[in-house]
Amino acid sequence: MASATYHNLTLALLVLCIVTSPTESRYREKDAKKGKPQPILPQMIVPSPLMNLCSGDREMKLVCHCSPDDPHVKAQKANCWIFSKDLPRKDANWLAFQTQATLEQLKITVQKIGNLAYIPSDVLHTLKYLKQLTIEYGVIPDLLNYAFGNLTELRNITLHKNQIRIVHPFAFANHPFLEEINLERNEILELDKEALVHLPALRKLNLDFNNLSMLHDDVFVFLTSLDELKLESNQISVLTREIFKGLGNLRILKLTANSLTFIGDTIFAELWSLQELDLDHNQIEKLSARAFDGLNNLRKLNLENNRLKRLERGIFTGVPAVLNLNLNSNQLETITYNNFLPLMDNLVNSTAILHLRGTL
């Protein structure tokens, strides 16, 4: 009896040990975890993809239409519109240009409800293949130095109607293939002497309809390839020979509708390649006898709508090749044969034109 009782007790203890062992093991693991903190692995942060510049997402502050319009082909041309009045330089919308880094033509138009107060130089710097750039209807008072990121492929920059007032030194610099700059219809008061440097291929410069009242000597001295210079509808009142230094290849000079009253001796003598000179709609009262000396290749001279009362003897000796002379709407009291004697051989040409309407 005692032996059976002992046997049953031993068996009960054995069963108890088997049942309780896993529980103790779990408690020991839990205690071990409490005593030794486990490391927390960092969560993976996946950057959101850039919005494609050509997506046309109307939620963007800047919307672009691209060509070719194919999501699988890199665009070559983009027309963009700014609809936001708040588009800072570091705005995320500008990052979309990183998706179209092969653009060759870019036009940015600021809508009436939008605003742009700067040249987006950081963006332009990434567009290494850009050849044509147009920005219009912004409010950009200053063109800062190196505003266009030294882009070596640029051929044309058009910045009309942006209310530009000041062009700083080196604003246009180091563009070896740039052929044309259009700054028409801004509010430019002054053009810095070093605003236009290292532009060996520049052929056309348009400064029409600005507020220029004077031009510095040597302001165009680095533009040795310039072919056409447009300065219409400014407030220029004085011209000096030094202004035109460096422009030996210039063919067309437009000074229409300025505030000129007098043209002195040899003012245009640096312009030995000039073929067209427009001085109409000024207030010119007097032309020096040698005002046009050096313009041996001039074909067209426009003096319409000025205040000329007399012409100096030999005034046209310096322009022996002129075939189109416009003196309409002046106040000339007399005109003599001697005035036109240097041009007589030209004026008998069937293609020659002499305008004298409303002069006497």
C-alpha cells in the first residue's frame, strides 16, 4: 500500500514538471527581453517621384505643354504658363524641369492671375541643351549677373514686357552661340557697360520701347558681330562716336522716336558697314556738315518728321551710296541743288527714292 502511494506521488510530480516547464520558459524569455531592449529598425522612406513637367496637372502652379507630346519620348519644346502669385525660387514646381532636362525651346508666359519676379536661374542652369528662351509678362525689375547660367547652347533670349529696369554687369555673359537678345517693351533706364560681354556670335539686339535716356561710351564695344541694333522709342537725347565703338559690322541702326535734337560731326564714323539708319520722329533741328561722314555703304537714311530748317552744304558727301532718302515732314525753308549734288548719280537710278512731302 505504501509502495503504491509513493509510486502515484512520483508520477504526479513528473506530470507537473512537464506541464509547467514551457510556461517558465516563456517567462524567462519575457524577462530577458525586458532586461535587454531590442533595437528598433528605421522605417524606409521612399521619396515621392517628381511630377513630370509635361503632365499638364492643373493643380500645379506652373503648367506646361510639351512637344513631342509623348510620355515615352523626351520633350524638345515646352510652353509653360504661371498661374500662381506665389512661386518662390525654391518652389517644388520648379523641380519638374528635372524630368525634361533635354529641352531645346522654353517659353514661360505669366498669366494675369500669376506673378514672376525673377529669372529662374537655378532651373535654367540644368537645361544644358536649351537654345531658345522666352519669358514674358513677368515683373522682373533686375536682371542679375549670370542670370542665364552660362548656357553654352543658347541662340535666342526674348524677355519682352517684364518691367525690367536695371541690367546688371554680366547679366548676359559667356554665351558663345547666342545670336539674338530681345528686351523690347520693358522699363530699362540704363545699360551697364559690362552687361553684354563674351557674346561673340550676337547679331541682333532689340531695346525698343524702353526708358533709356543715355548710352555709356563703349557700351557695345564687345559686340563685334552685331548686325542689327534697335533703340526705337526710348528717350536718348545725346549721341557720341564712342557709343558705337566695336560695331564695325553693324548694318541696321534704328533710333526712331527718341529725343535727339542735334547730330554732330562723325558721330557714326565707327559704323563703316552701316546700310540703314533711321533717325525719324525725333526733334532734330540741326545736322552738322560732317554728321554722316564715314557711312560710305549707307543705302537708306530716314530723317522724316524732325525739325530741320536747313541743310548744310555737302551734308550728304559722307553717304555717297544712299538710294533712299526721306526728308518728309520737316521745316526746311530752302533746298538747293548743292544739297543733293553728292547723290545725283544715285538719284537718277530707277530704284532711288527721295521723299520731300510736307517739307517746305
